[in-house]
Amino acid sequence: MFSENPKNSDIFSNSNSPLNEMIFQLMISAMLLIFGIIIFILGMVILLVDLKNYQATKRKF
């Protein structure tokens, strides 16, 4: 990973380097995790709103 001359290092410029592939996979995993958390939170909000509306209609009878 470390080379004697950083200017000659092609770790970040070479698209087939193992470090570049690992960073790309980590970025995709992090994005999917964030999307999953956002979808989970939206689902909980929708569930609570729906439950509130169900309880409100149940009391009218």
C-alpha cells in the first residue's frame, strides 16, 4: 500500500487496485445501510399515523 515515491503510486488512479475495489464496496454497503434506515423510519412513521387513524375511527362507533 505504501510506496517509496507517492507520485508513482497508482493505488487510487488504477481502477483495478484492491484498495479501490474495497472502498467502492464499502461505499455501496454504507449507502444501502443508510437507505435501509431511512425506509425503516418512514415505515414506522406511516405505521404510527395509520394506527392513530385506526384508533380514531374505532372510537366513533
